[in-house]
Amino acid sequence: MSQSPSPQSPSAKGAKPLDLITIGRASVDLYGQQIGTRLEDVGSFAKSVGGCPCNISVGTARLGLKSALLTRVGDEQMGRFIREQLQREGVETRGIVTDPERLTALAILAVENDKSFPLLFYRDNCADNALCEDDVADDFIRSARAILVSGTHFSKPNTDAAQRKAIRIAKESGAKVVFDIDYRPNLWGLAGHDAGESRYIASDRVSAHLKTVLGDCDLIVGTEEEVLIASGEDDLLKALKTIRSLSKATIVLKRGPMGCIVYDGPISDNLEDGIVGKGFPIEVYNVLGAGDAFMSGFLRGWLTGEPHATSATWANACGAFAVSRLLCAPEIPTWTELTFFLENGSKEKALRKDEAINHVHWATTRRRDIPLLMALAIDHRSQLEDIAEGKPELLARIPAFKVLAVKAAAQVAAGRPGFGMLIDDKYGRDALYAAGAYRDFWIAKPIELPGSRPLQFEFSQDLGSRLIDWPVDHCIKVLSFFHPDDPAELKAAQIAKLRSAFEAARKVGREILIEIIASKHGTLDDLTVPRALAELYDAGLKPDWWKLEPQASRGAWAAIDAVIETRDPLCRGVVLLGLEAPYEVLKDGFAAARTSKTVKGFAVGRTIFADASKAWFAGTMTDEQAIADMAARFKALVDLWLQLGETKAA
């Protein structure tokens, strides 16, 4: 994950490497993307990791704690998705056991309205329900300052035994025990499959069982209904007093839109007589996951020694983010985002509509860090069509040539990180499939109509329908021949088109690279590109990447750095384009760019493939020769870039 650094976690100061181990459910959530309809009528779903302990492991990791998850997942694609996503989030995964016999659990939900959220749990003999004492390693539990157990995993004998073993080890090692009551009546067998949304059914059996856990806890967190079930009482004040009679733990009562109350001592006769954190009135979009976000925020404060009022405020803020967005774990804020919100607030009651907050969220939860990017661009369409001279038999060979370029790039990358490719949809399907075999490859695809000015999109102007089937880690690339001295009408048209591409990218959750070429339609001095970027930022564009032509001086790059660092310090950075410049010319451009703080690499095409493509289409170069020629040229640029970086570092 790409995230701004948070304050040092407690684990960095103490002897234990982990701050928190969460124990219990780990599922894949499939949430209906059509809002305001029955689950029966939902047509498509968004996928994310789910399950209370899994969500909390993500949330606390995003907020700066060193977190781990103890659970089971299936030996299949959904189980691997959970493991890989948690690794991307920075969650320690060595406590995740792969179950060869059982499937990973699923949860399927719809947002019918702001009060109804139909929810189905697919948990019949699922992997996490098979968690057992043998999965609880003594040294793993002892490596954490705190563990979190969840109510649902006390509902089965084997999972109950596993959590109780973890509690015993934690207490012996001096670790804190956190209890998330996490009550789901139908997971205790008290309601039917279609009652996943149900939050409360009284049960003497469940209450008696949960009461045996309370005395071992240092922190107990639950909603009003969960406090009732944990105590066996039917009155909230009596319930709190019953829990206090069984446990010295700090009790946190979650009260939905009213925030929370923290009780850290005797319970008085006044329900309101506790510590209250600042509340955040917001519009409810989906309440599922709000409790997990809340717990993440509270633990961020509680485990770092903050006053309860501060912990409660952070918890309420995190819960507000979750209920204002669709999913669970993906919606929990990062420390950078939480801090931004607490310092700046929001004019929007629906936080998902706040562009500034959304940008911080997006930029601090990207799928991976990319500090270095060296890409071979083979997304050219018109240039290769010209080489093919419009002949049908040669046009039909363009896809095969692009596959050769992938093989050349892969040969140079040799499995190392920091490499990528630009490949188009028009002729590049086979090349995209070939590149997909290299998991570390960064892939970007163009959407512009080649040569268009003002900018037009290729194939269709409806980007939403085109982008929805793109892989989640493919980056959108859009080229605009934009010059700051263009006529106002032309600039407005270009900016509007770029803005629609940017909005589509954010809507479908894809990164976007904006390529600006100013030199084709005007003069280029040290301030031309900085002025262009400033105008585009002023129009609300905050792309993940910029792709820019080489600049003649260090001063130009200093000015570009200043614009980016001022307008969007969370931008991934800049990659250089080549414009078919020869190696010696690019060498000077690379040297100047290496003085920049924001340039992270290059994405060059015709300098690498132009000669090979002409010879290959003419029949004077074999496949192997074309691969070797392109690999040699690409390697020369890679070596140059890395060498210049070493010189800069020295």
C-alpha cells in the first residue's frame, strides 16, 4: 500500500514486534453496486476482504499499528485474495492457516435503503470456522501487545477453544485482551439464512456463554444490543453494571450516530456518566463495517496511551467514514486521511462526496508502492499502422509484434521490480495477455484517439462502460496535446475531456496517468510545462502519474517539482516520454530529469522499437532478432537511468 508515514507505532518502542493480533472471521465481501434495490435485483458486486477481525486488522494497520490476523482461509482463489490483500495493507499474515478442505467464507450484501441492508453469510463448514487450538501458536500470541477476540468465534466449540487458548497465552505474557462482542444472531443458529442483517435476538444460552469471557478482558466494545446479549439483561444500565460486576475492563458503548461512551470504573446510575468523544454527524450510506472502523480508531488511541476521549473521537471519526461509504475494510481511513479530516473537517454530510478527502483516501490506499518505473511503451497505433502502410496483411501482424515487445521488456526486467509497459486495447490484446504473466509488471493502457486535438477518446466517448472491465491494477493513460498558450476555447475543451477521464478513473477505481505534450503546438521554455500543470491542477485534476517530455534545464524540472509538491504531494510522480529521440538526446534529457524530486522513471517507445518494427514488417528481421534489438535498446535506457541515479545518490 502507498501511504504517508504515521507516528511511530508502540511496537517500535517496546520488545514485542506486534501491537495487535485479531482472531476470527475472514471472508470475502461481495457488496451490491446498485444502491436502493433488493438483493434479488442486484446486478454486480464489489469485492473486498471482510469479517470483523479481518477488517480490524486492516483498519489498525492503516492507522499505524503493526497488526496481524489469526484465522483460516481456503486453498483457493478467494483465500489467496485475502492473504495477498492483507499483505498489501501491511498486515502480518503468518497467523493465517490455509485449509485444504474448506472454502473461504463469503458475505453478500445489498443497500436497499438507508435502514435496510440485506445480508447473506455463506459460512457452512467454511475455513475460518475450522480454526482450532492447534492453529494458535504460543510464540505468535506472545509476540503481540494485545489480542482481539470476537463474539462470533465463541459460537463453535473448536473456535471457542482456540480463542480461549489465545486468551490464556496473552494473559501469561502480559498482553491485553480486547473483546469485540460482534453479535450476529444467525451465526449462533438463532435466525434463518436470510436474517444476516438481524442484530439482536435475546438468548440465555448465548448470554451465559459470553459472560464467561468477560472476566479475562481488558477492553470490551459493543453496541447497545451487544452489551445486552453479553450481560443477559434487558435494560442497558443493568447490562453495564452486570458486565462491570464480572470484569474490570474498560467498556466502550457504541451508540451509532450518537457516538460512544467509555466507562473506565464503577457504573453510576446515570447512563451518560462516562467519557464521550467528539461526534461527527454524517449521512448514512451503509452501516456494515462501521463497528470495525470504530474499533480500529479506538485501538489506535488505546494502544498508544491516548486519553479515552481522544480514542473515542478517533473511533467516531473512523466510524463516520465507514457508514458514509459502501464497503467495509477498503473504506477505513489511513492515519493521513484521519488526520486531514480532524484538522480540516468536511462541508459534506456524505463524506464519500468530499473530493479532497477522497483524494487523500485514494492516494494513501493505492495497491502498491512504485518508487521506480521503467516502461517500454508499445501502445502506439497510428505509427505502426503507418509502418504497415495500411496493408491488411501487415496490419494483421501488429498484434504479434507487440507480443515481441513484451518478451523484450520481460527479458530486460528479468523478474526485477520497477518495470512496466504501455499497451493498447486496439492491437494489444495478445500483448496484454502475455504481459499479465509477469505479475510485477506495471501496465497502462491508452484511451485517447491518436492525434486528436482537442482530445477525443478512442472507440467511445462513454468511458464508464469501457473501463469497467479493465483489471483493477491497469492504469489509464490519456495523452493531450495541451499548451498553456492555446486559445481559451481549445483549453476548455481539452480540460473538460481530461476531467471526464479523471472522474471515470476515480469512479471505477483505476489509476490514471495524464501525458502532456506541449512542444508539438507551441514553444517550450522552462515555465511552459509548469504553467500547464498548474492550470490542470486548478481544474481539479490530480492524476496518479504525469508523463512529460524531457525538459532542457534543471530549472524547468525544479519548477515542475514545485507545482506538484504544492498542488498534490501525494502524486506518484512523473515518467519521461521519448518522442522517438535518439539515445544521445535522451541521455541529456535523462540527466536533467534526474535532478528532479518527482521524476520516477521513463516510458519510452519509438526510440526502442522504431527500427525493429520497420525491419520486422519488411521481412528483413526475424522474431528473435526483433526481440534482441528491442531488448538491447531498452536495456541501454534502463542502465543509463540506474547509473544516473547512482551518480545522484553519490
